[in-house]
Amino acid sequence: MAAMATTTSRSVLSLAATLLTGTVALYMALVAFGNITDFGTNQQFVQHVLAMDTTFKDDDLMWRAVTSKGLQDAAYVAIIVWETVAALVLVYGTWLWARGDRAGARRFSTYGLLMVMLLFGAGFIAIGGEWFAMWQSGDWNGLDAATRAFLFSGVVLIVNHLPTGDGAPAAGSGR
């Protein structure tokens, strides 16, 4: 009876990890696809955030502004490339979960989820929100969306690393 409960628990946990990782993979694929096929919409977002042209224009902060269109576009293309690679890594992690390769799935899902968390946490929340004062903009403030993506990815990362109950250590435990 205990073995059956452990197997069921492991299968449900693997299913949850598969579906949640797949959801983040889908989200990132759609974000990247949208940025590629509708390049101009979010290009404007990146330009305004980097230029800091809709902030309070405090002289003590405005020296941080990046007004070069070339640098703005390079930053936007780098974001799209990062999103695309994260989506591909997460798709692969989802595929590994579906195949039952828990160790590989955890590893690749972790890589992809950390990529998403770095993009939204370090990129949008820290750099965009604080360094470029995005929080001051009424029109170009993406902090709420970035926080949602960061937190959701963090929850999925935790689910991916929950113990399976089969006596095997979680990925990265050193045993």
C-alpha cells in the first residue's frame, strides 16, 4: 500500500512538473513569437524604458538613460534571443518530464526557469525597474507583468525540485 502511494505521489508530482514547466515554456514561446512577429510594439517599450523619457526626469537619475537607438535595439534583440533560448530549454525540459527522465528534466527545467527568472527578475525588475526607474512611468511600466512571470517561474522551480518520495535525492543535493 505504501509503495502504491509513493508511486502515485511520484506520478502526480511528475505530471504537475511536466504541465507547469510546459506552461512556462508555452508562455516564453508566445512572448518570443510575439516580439519577433510584432517587433515594433515591445521595441517601443524597451526604447522608452532605456531612454527614461517618461520618468520624473530627475537630474540625479537621467545620466543613466540610454538614448542610442542602436544600443536600444541591441538590448531588445538580446532580450528576444534570451526569451527564445529559454523557451527551447523549457520545451526540452518538458519533453524530458514527459519521457520520465526526472534527473534530466529537473536539470533542463531548472536552467530554463532560471533563465526566465533572470530575465524578469534581474532584467526587468532590477535593471528596468530600479536602474532605469521604470516604476516612475505611467505608460511604460512593466513591473507587474515581470513580477508575475518571475513568481510563477519560481513556483514552478520549487515544484520541479520537490522530493519524489522514492528515496532518490532531489537534483543538485550532492548525493
